Amino acid sequence: MENEKKHFTWYGSASSEAGPFIISAVEDFAQWKGSDDTLPVGFRVRYYGPLLKELSPKFHIGEPVRFENEDRFNAFIQMLFNEINTVKPQISMQHKQGDYDFFLEDTNVFHLETGPDTDYTRICETAIDKDEIAIASFGTNAWALFWDVRPNTVRLALEQTRRDVFFITGLSDENREKALELVLAGEKFYEVGELSLPTGCGVLAWSPMTQGDFGAPDGLSQVADLNPPIHLNSLNILKVGTVFKVQPGTYNVTCGWSKVEENNFAWVRMGLQV
């Protein structure tokens, strides 16, 4: 089999605390704003509580409502306030920053959260909310793979011709090799999609982080093919990212979940399209 001829070398790693990992071309990562809510792409409203079922059907929305325009954002909130006060004139409200809690006597019957919307919150709440992994867009024609296996450490391995790259959640050195062999032997996988690495320079990072957090204002391309690989550190958190170099092109992305000697692991594999 072709897979049996492939030889991988373990190359770098990244660790997370909460929130997904991001895998992308370094050119696209330059546009990534992470979880910084001082750089919003819009505004969001999220609400829930037993009072919701008494409101008009137009408010029966199961996910955050997003607005690019601040006037529409404010108008929607006012419309929601008016609806609540019409349905329950005796209701009382407590407000702290962007959060609102509505009470009937001593019972909290409705909670409302408002604030800036970011690519980070949008992707966490939509693209990977159910499936743990997804390819999503952000910025201007930028794309990345988002992989929610938190908290964890992800190691990557490069195939000798740099046409194949393998990512796996934390295992011991020995079990990591066994897991790689298992996947190469044809372990069941799921198709995720395609991801472009135009120059072959890629980044694996904890997604709340940005290029600026890593102190790399001029980009990461120049360190992508260092061996040993460079660890990307933020000001107060170490080893939250790494960069790598593969053949330029579009990669097919597959993923899977399995077990080695009672140790569960998740994996992602990116193979260059022929």
C-alpha cells in the first residue's frame, strides 16, 4: 500500500486551555483577530429563559442574533425590551455591563447578553458548535480549520516529501507512533473539506491567539521551515503555537477519533491534492 511507504517525522506542537485550535496558511492567519473583542466584526445578542416561550414567535431564536449595523442592533434590543414589558408589565430588570436579567418576584425568568461580535465567537458558536471540527472563513477571503479538542496538546508530524501533515492530540511518544500507524493503516475517517496553503507555510495555534500575540508583526513565513521548529509563545502563556512548511497547494482534510491502549485520541490529516 502507498501509505506503508510514507515516513513521518514529529515536528512541533501547540497547547490550549479553552477554545479550539486553528490550522491555517500563515498568510490567512495574519488576518485572524483571535478572541480580542476590541476588534469586532459586528454585534451580537443572545438570550434564553422560561419567559421566552411567552414572547412572539419572531423572538424564538435558538442561537445568537448577529448584526453588522449598530443601529439595527440597538433597535432589536429595544424591540425585545418592549415585548418583555408588554407580556410582563410587572417584571423587574437588573443590568450589569452588557448583561440583563429579568425577574418575576425572586425568580430569574430571562437572561440577555449583548456585546461585540467577533469571528472567534461566530466560529465557536456556529461552525464548530456541534461537530468539533470545521473549515470556516474570516477576514477577507481567509480560511482556516478550527478543531475543538480542548484542553489539550496537539503534536504534528510531517511526511518526508512534505505532501502530508498529521495532527494528533496528546499521547505518550510510544502511543503517538502507534496511533500514527493505526491511521496510516486505514483507520476510519471523516471528510472535512479542503484547505489552501498557497506558499506551503502553515500555522497550528490556540485560536484565541493572534499573530500580534506572538510578537510577529512581520509575519511567520520566515520561521516556518526551521528545524527544530519554533514554539510560539504569548506574553504570559508558553507553547501555544508552532509553524510548519509543506508543499504549496490545496490539501484534503480528514479527521477521526480512536483509541490506543485505552487512550483516546483525535486526529487530523491533511494530504496534498494530486
